[in-house]
Amino acid sequence: MPGTLPVVHVLLATYNGERYLREQWASLEAQEGARVVIHVADDGSTDGTVALLRELGAQPRGAVLEVRWVDAPPRRSATRSFFLLLASAVRARPEGQWFAYCDQDDVWLPGKLAAALAVLAPHAGSARPALYGGRSITIDAEGREGGLSPLFAHAPSFRNALAQNIMGGNTMLMNRAAALLVAESSHLEVTWHDWLTYQLVAGAGGTVHWDARPWLCYRQHGANVMGSNLRWRARWDRLAAMLRGEYRDWNRLNVAALLQRAAVLTHANRGVLEAFSRAREAALPWTRMRWLRRSGVYRQRRSEQAMLWLACILRRM
């Protein structure tokens, strides 16, 4: 019966998304094996996004049970919007067990939530945080497929999460324990909401599952906040960003945030964080390399791992 289906609180952050929003909304309505409560925060759109949201939310249908608006000052950022939505949802819905980030311009395949719930079902009501994420199908502005996101060789872990985010927020589903863990960190300044989510859940000793099956179409266009890492051009852009010091700036924010939340990390992972922090700050390159080796921090591919060592040597980590 529909009433027995699990309810997922979908966190939708919007900004000038009128062009693609209707298609994304239809894919939420078409979800199988779950009911959906959509929590919406708009970031001061100047196109027809808000009017379209009002229209779509006026008569919930399909899998959508309810639409809840979260008011906030405009011109934040996607990360701040998602943190706001998550903190608001866990506070407003104490009975809520499942939470998912949602980008305005993607298209979810009908089995997306059902697949994630099937994996995380044993963690419903658990005090241990649990997180699901996975691959995606890249599409262009017109919906043409461009290929799959990378297939990763190594299991997700805190040692990986410190150096790399393999968990796209648009693929994530988390249980309430994970949502609370992240919501309690929503005041921190970080690089990306999904990267911190991966880091916190893995760091706290939670369950992290990465699915090799793609369950959404990730749209790439000129307005994307964060681009795909599918093509060689994107990999070159990341190398250039590392050389410019951007990767170091990202890690500076993330490490500072995690140090503030060190109490929620396992004892072993606090040691990993300490070693990684020393690898970033030591004065001499061989000392930095020694601490990086001790930390065990890794990226998924050999070429990416080589870039991590290069960043360490050049003090760009």
C-alpha cells in the first residue's frame, strides 16, 4: 500500500532553474518504491523559477506527498542552501528517517530512491550514520548522453574522503543519524556540502555505500556550480586548479571544519586527520611526504594519486 512506503525528504536548492526544473520535478513525481516530501529553498531567482515552483507544488501528485518552502536570505551559495535545507528538515520533521540532496537541473531515473533505500534499509532508525551515493549519467543541456561518471576501484573511506569527493550530492541518500551529523555541522565554512557529508559519515565510522549503477542523469551546462570529472579536459582543469593553489584552499577549509568536529570522529580517524594536517603544513617536502604516507590518504586512480603526491611536494595540498 502507498501508505507503507518509506518517505524521503528531498532537499531542493534552486536558483534561476526555470529551464530544466519541470523535467526534474517530473522525475521526482515518477519515483518508485518511496513517497517524497520536497523541501525547497530558492536563492533569489530572477527568472520564472519561483512562479514555476508555486505552480508545481500547488497540486502534489505521483510520488510527491507535500512541498515545504524554507525561507532564507537570497544570494547564499548552493552549499549554504543545502545546509539550510537539511538543518530545517531534520528540525521540522523529527519523524523523518531519510534525506536526499536534489539539484534543480538533473533527471532522476524512476528507481533512484528505491535502489538507495534497498541498500540502506538495515540502517533505518539506527544511531549509526549511513550514506549512499553512486555513479551518474552525464547529459548536456539538451539531454543528450555523454557517458558515465568514473568507476572507482577502491572502497569509500575517510582516508579517501580527505583527499577526494567521490560522492556526488545529487546521488546521495542518508539516514537520520547521518543527516543530524551533517546538520550539526551546517554552520561551518567548507568547500562543498556533499564532500563534507562524505567526510563526516566516513570519519564517524558510519556506513558508506558507493553504487556502481547510475540512477540519475547529471546535466552539464554553462551554469553548473561544479562540473563533471568525466573528460580529460576536466582532469586537466583539476591539475591546473591544484597548481594555482585552489586544491590547497579547499583542503584548508575542510580540515579546519573537521578539526572543529573531531569529537565525532573515531579515534583512528582523528589520527588520520592529524597526519594529513601535518602533511599539509610541514616545512620540508620530505617531512610532508612522510606524514602523507603515514596518513594513508589516497585518491582513487593512479594518476590522481600521483597528483596528490605532487601537490604534497609542491605544498599545494
